[in-house]
Amino acid sequence: MKIRKFVAVLFALGAFSAFAADMAPDELVKNTANEVLSILKKDKEIQAGDTQKVMALVEAKVLPHFDFTHMTRLAVGRGWSKASDAQKEQLITEFRTLLVRTYSTALTQYKNQTIEYKPSQVAADEKEVTVKSVINQPGGQPISIDYRMAKTGDGWKAFDIAVEGVSLVTNYRGSFNSIVEQSGIDGLIKSLAEKNKSNAAK
């Protein structure tokens, strides 16, 4: 996945805020985007690259609305069944940290991008849906972003994102599988932990 597109999807992740369980998923995404976008437009410290501040914003407004267990299971793929419960918890923690750090950094690069959402119809008994959107970048080509969401006991939660048809979790799965084949589950945990440590030091 090209870095420009990856940054765009990470920016799009920041559009999630306080999800309401009784709203349709497309309306949830559309209506709550304005809150985070408004903060990004006004906060000069975030725009200046204050990663710690944007991470606090992400923790408060974004993370509760992503199913990191589901995301990690999909990203690890066939190796997931080989992991113990303790290893699964470590994988979830490290993968969550990786994503948080990466897209928190990307949000500091906000430069007046805008998001358009495609209307969709969701049946009352629907358990999974895809919310389609487009990122418009000043001076750049529009980028399609699709959010895969599942209905849980806590409302709708995102568990995957596709950039121009390329799944975020599938993008990670290839490298994760290679590491597991060479070094096992512990090797993947170590690799993620080292990456997170390196990112934190920057």
C-alpha cells in the first residue's frame, strides 16, 4: 500500500468519534466526523506535530469504536489459532499500539482534507456492513475508503478498512504470516513490540 494512501486511511480513522448505538452506521460515521475534524482544524498544537496531544484525542474519541480483537485476529490470520490466550492478548495490545501510534502521527499531517460519505441502506437485522467514503486531498487524487463494520452489544464497531479496495488487515497479514512461519507467535509479538518501542523513541 503506497504511503500516501496509507496516510489517507489513517486520517480517515480519525473521523470516528462518539458512536451512538441507535444510529445507522453510515450516519454514525458522517455525523461524528465533524467533531474530530473540527478539533484538527482549530488545534494549532496538533497541526504543529504534537503527537502526544493527538494520541490523547485518539484514545478518547476513536479507540472505543474499533474492535481491535477482531482486527488483530484477521491480521494474524491462520497463526491466530496457534496462539495461546496470553499470546493473543499480547498480540492485541501490540497491534493496537502500532495502529494508534501510526495514525496518531498521520493525523498531525492534516491539511484540510475533506470526506464524502456514500449513502447506504442497512436492514434491521444486518450484522455487518460496509460504509463507503472518499477522501478529497487538496492537490491530489480522491481516494476511496471503505469501512467494514460489525454490530456488537456495544453498538457498531469498525474491524477493517479498505483503501481503494486494499484491506488494511490483509495488508498486515502477509508480513505477519511470514514472521510467524519463521519465528512463531512469540517472534511476531517481539517484532511488534520492537516496532512500537522504536516508534515511541521518535
